[in-house]
Amino acid sequence: MPGTIRIGIVGLGAAGRAFLPPIRDNPAFRLAAIAEPVAEAREAVAAETGAAAYPDLPSMLKHPHLDAVYIATPTELHPEHVALACAAGKHVLTEKPMAIRVEQAQAMIDAADRAGVKLLVGHSHSYDLPIRRMREIIASGTLGRVRMIHTWNFTDWMHRPRRPDEFDTGQGGGVTYRQGAHQIDIIRLLGGGLAKSVRATTFDWDPARRSIGAHTIYVSFADGAAATAVYNGYGYFSGMELTSDVGEWGFVEPAAKRVSRSSVALTPEQELEAKRKRAKNAIPASAPHQPHFGLTLVSCERGDIRQSPDGLYVYSEQGREAVALPTERSPRALVLEEFAQAIGGAATTHSGRWGLANLEVCTAAIESSRTAREIELKHQVAVA
Ligand SMILES: NC(=O)c1ccc[n+]([C@@H]2O[C@H](COP(=O)([O-])OP(=O)(O)OC[C@H]3O[C@@H](n4cnc5c(N)ncnc54)[C@H](O)[C@@H]3O)[C@@H](O)[C@H]2O)c1
């Protein structure tokens, strides 16, 4: 697309606000409009950015100068919001997980195809530079084939301030949809994309916060590789102990601040207020170290790779090599770059079909746990 991409954001919570700095800093984009029902958030962002402000997506889509929409609303609204944006002829970047059911994701892809617009699903943690560089090393073939991928994360996700729908699996709540989406995206990117089957156990063991709060997922790949995604969101142990004390957003956190279980003591109104307050700064624009969505460790035939605070460690017959990576461009800046490339006509990894394939693994994990069966996958695609 020639010229600046005029983008609108719908939903100004943690995810929506996190895109304000990368949009501001990317000359290919201009923030033209925002849509958010909560007046305080809407007015604050309108004052900060000068974007035209609307209470909802249908009214924002009538804005006369809009090329693209970033959908950062709660997951259960993604199918409806993507359909509306596509029907209005806008390119769409939507948050993860793409939807709740695979059929919804397919309808979103069909809507984009019918309208002739691009659809990108911005699972931001596979844009973390250490993960991208792992993919490049794997693709170079120097370490041989990938045989095992393990990605493990231990956080207080279940005890951060939340709305009730965030705990309802039927509305895309719980850690398998919300956090497993990142883990599966990372695993599929590193494994080449073509997962074959899933066996999983999900857990709901805290009577004070009923939801899927933990999981162990085992993914088999068509080429014989195997992967595990382990997530525990109950907030006792912090995965930062496995990642040199560096957390999700690239900061070293003191031990006392890594996990908190304080939301249990709040009333629903206090919790909603705490969530809105937290959303303002939940995701920092830049960081001194690499972001760590837990520990990711890849074993290839002739070596292993894992994240380090400032990049990667590559283990081979030559010993351990430290690979330093820059921190200037945030994962969200890289999501936007890929979105611009997609709009420009390039084939990109995080397409609607890629997002559907990630969603298929997450839903299969929940189904596998429910039925105590291994689930065969049908919608997998290779890395573009
Ligand atoms: N990629 C990431 O790292 C990342 C991080 C956080 C959240 N997410 C994803 O982003 C999505 C939103 O999560 P969040 O944590 O920002 O949630 P949030 O609850 O903090 O924000 C959602 C916002 O959408 C607004 N909203 C609700 N209904 C709306 C409607 N009909 N029209 C317009 N706005 C509406 C809410 O008022 C709220 O401000 C989820 O799908 C989540 O999985 C992704």
C-alpha cells in the first residue's frame, strides 16, 4: 500500500495501549482513530494521541480515513469485530487467541479473503528476538533437525486482576487459551508449523479462582519432533528463577515482586478497577533485556539453544556460544512491521491460517484433557 497506513485501535486495555508507542514510532503508520466504550480510557488516549475517538467499532469504521484496524478487544469479540472490519474493507491485525472455536477462525479468514484485505494474528511473543533468532538458526541447518522443544512458564496469571469472562473457557478464558496461545505459537514456529497431534492435561485446582489455571501439553510433529508446553498461573513459583531473573517484558524483577496473589482479597468492583488501572502500563514500550515468555529450550541433532538475558546461548560441539541481540525494537514494533509487509503484499508467517492452526492446538489441548485422548490435528500449516 503506498503512503501511510491509517490505523484504528478497538479496545484500549492492556493490549490496545501497548501498541500506542510502536504506532507512534513507525513512520509507515498513523493512529487515525480509537474505539473504546469506557469513557475515561477513551478520553485519556484521545488527549494523548489526537486520534478521533469513538465509543464502539461500528462508529469508528465510519471514520472517513481509515485503512486498517487493530482488534484488541476481549477474545470472545474477535470474530464479530474482524467480520465488521473486513466488511468495511479494512486490513485487520487481531490479538491472540484469534477466536474461541476453529470454525470462527475459518469464518474470519473467509471474511478477509472475500473483502480482499489482509488478516494478521499478532501472537507477539514469537516476535521476541530470541525466538526469531532461534528460528533462523534452525532454518540455517547448522545444528541439524529440531527434535525437542520445551517451553515452560510459571506466573501469577490467575491472580492478576481479572474480569469474570477471563476465567470462562467458553469465552476464551483460562491459561490454555490466553497464555497457551503464545506457547503454541512459539512451539509451532520453532518446529516448522506442521504439528500432528496433541495430548494434554489441564488443571483447575484453586477453589477461589475457578478456571483452567495450569496445563501440560504434549505436541507431536509430522517430522517426528516432540514438544511440551507447561504453564502454571497460580502464583507460587515464578519462572523468572529459570530465566536469569528476567521476566516477560525484559526486566529483572526483585523476588518479592515476581508473583502476587492479592486479587483474591478484592471485591469484583475493586478487581475491575485494579484491572483498568493496571492496563494503563501493563506492557512496557521498551526494556533493558530480552523479553522472556518463560524458558524455551530447543534440542536439535547437533546442539541446543535457549534464551539468555541478552539474547541466546547456543550449545554445540564448540561449547557454549553467547549470541547478543538488540533491544531497541520491541516485539510489538516487529508485529507492526509484519503487518505493513502483509498489507504491502508479502507472504507473512502470522496469517489468519497460522492463527487458526495455533487455535486448533489450544482447543485440541482442552479437548484432550476433557476426553483423556490424543487429538489428531487437521488444519496445520508450515512456516511461510
Ligand atoms: N499479545 C499479547 O501479549 C497480549 C497481551 C494482553 C492481552 N492480549 C489479548 O488481547 C485481548 C484483550 O486483552 P486485554 O488484556 O487488553 O483486555 P482488557 O480487558 O485489558 O482490554 C479490553 C478492552 O476492550 C474494551 N472493550 C470491551 N468491549 C468492547 C467493545 N464492544 N468495543 C470496543 N471495546 C471494547 C474494554 O473496555 C477494554 O478496555 C485478548 O484477546 C488477549 O488475549 C494479548
